[in-house]
Amino acid sequence: MLYQNFQNISLSSLGFGGMRLPVVDGDDGQIDEEKAKALIDSAIYEGINYFDTAWGYHKGQSEIFMGKALTAYPRDSYFLASKFPGYDTANFPKVQAIFEKQLEKCQTPYFDFYLFHNVNESNIDFYLNPKYGVRDYLVEQQRLGKIHHLGFSTHAELPTIRRFLEAYGDDMEFMQIQLNWIDWTFQQAKEKVALAKAYGLPVWVMEPLRGGKLADLSDDAMAQLEALRPGVSAAEWGFRFLQTVPGVQMILSGMSTIGQLGENCHIFAKSAPLNQEEWDTLQKIAKAMISKEEVPCTACHYCVEHCPQGLDIPKLIALYNEQHFTGGGFIVPTRLKTLGAGHLPCDCIGCRSCEKVCPQNIKIADVMKQFNAELLANDRAKI
């Protein structure tokens, strides 16, 4: 197992994510404890020493399971991370009660790592509001030794991340972002890595394979990669990409089977970063994958001036591209929520005034109609 030095402690380069544990009969709130415990035991045997959980994972059961499973090992033999659940703004007045409950659920006197969870456009004002005292409380817990290292996770856009760092950057010790070879450009991960560097923060990686999407590539993509490194799996290409990005210290993977764990640990037995040709080939494949789904908006904003509804059409198209490529997820609904009623895809009246000035000849009204249909379909699927 590869290890990284973080403030004079040795962290396994591969971290065990507690969000995709094996479950019973497809019920995310019912962890298959026998299979999940076997995963924890195997992870520790393979040298993984970083375990990540959170308040909301597995409908609140992940922290309980992780606490139970890890009590079999000396507390100083592993590093445990959890998070304040700021994704739900109703939690902000309850930071103390939640933190104390998390310690109880995890059966631990302290967290090695603790994060401001999912800083985004819908909760940034809550995080920064001194009325709730989240920052002050967590910094105090660090002073008391109940938190050893503070950081934050985010899927937000760059302006929101900058706001957070301008306010709390001096308190942060690491920054956790969605990073993989698709999102290097698609979700501005390149710029986020640069921002972390500007603040002197090492990068923790989530979604290294984009929920498994990058572990199953087309025959054409694999043929291009096979010519460069014969016998290398799509998953390994994803992890080798991350080994090439400066500043990355922790790569989290939600492993659900012993097979996934074994493959990942085999990959992390050595460092094998990409050369320039390999990097460029991955980016070429990424561009082709995205372009199949992406609406080619250049954000010139001519359309906005001609929209009688005042819609931020370039922003909506960017969100459509994410929604359409991903096929769901929480990023798009979270960002749409911040736009509010009257500014959503469903508010397009189909007048096509915007299309008359679009240099790319995008059928914007059709895109908004399709976007709204996909959002409604996803909502129905949750019922």
C-alpha cells in the first residue's frame, strides 16, 4: 500500500469510503454487516488506514456500522473521518447535538478528520453565518482534542469555494473535491486543484471513478488505452490519472465487494503516474464522451438579453450538460434550488427569441423542455 505524509502522519493513499457498503435486498438503510465487516477487515489487512463516513450515509447507519466494526482494532491504528451534515440546512442550529451524537455512534472519543460537509450554493450563507456558530464550535472541538484535523468537502462552483476559503481558509487543513479525468475540465476540477494549492491545502478526492462510470469504458476508448498500457483496466487508468495530479494526498473509494477492494489495493501497491501522451489521450477520450451529450454553449450571454423571462440560459445549459451526462445525482438539483422559482427550465415559455441570436444555433427551447422532462422523470423515480 502506498502512503502519503500528512503533517507527519502516514495516511494510506487509498481511503475506504463508507457510502457504498453492501446492503440487504437493495435497502440502503440496511447494511449487510457480515459482508461489510469482511470488507473492513480486508481493508485493514491490505494496509488501508483511513476510513470515511458521514451522518447521512446509508440513511444514518454508516457511522453506527463503522464505529462497531472498527472497535475491533486499536484506536491509534486507523484514522476516522466524519462530517457535519450541512447539506440539510435544518441541521445548522444543532451542530453541538449532532457532533456529540456522531462521537457516540462511532464509539470514539475523537475524530481524526472532520469536515464541513458538502459546502455548496444552497448552504454557504448558513456556513458563514455566525449566528449558527458552526465554525466556532468545530474549532473549539479541535482545541479540545475531539477533532484532530479540520477540512471541508464541496461540489460547488468556484465562486462559492472561494467565499468559503476567504472566510475559513486559515482553519482548513485539507479540501475534498470531486476529481477524475472527466471532471478535470467538465466540473472545473483543474481550477479547484489550483485554488487548493493557492491556500496550501492538500486535495482529498471523492468520486475518483464517477460512481463507476469510468470503470466501464467503450471498446474504442479501451483500444486507445490498451495501445499505451496493455492489460490495464479502466479503473486503474482512473487511479493512475489521480496519481499524476500534484497535491492529491487521499483518494476515497466506496468499495462494495471484496473483488473491488482487492483490485484497488493491487493498483495502490505502486505509483505509476501518466506520461504526457497518456494524459492527453485520456483527455481526448473525455472530450469525446462529453461531446456526445453536451450542448455546445460558449456562454456568450447574447441569449440572456433576449429572454423575456430573464433566465440565465448559459447556467441552465451547463446544468443540463451535467444532468444529461450523469443521468442524475444531487449536484444539479442543489444548484437549481439556489436559482429559485421563476428561473428554472420549466419557466421557459418556448418563444425562441433567444435562438435568433445564438451563434451556435442551439435549439434552446428544446433543451429546456428536455431538461425539465429529465428532472421530472428523476423526481418520479424517487417516489
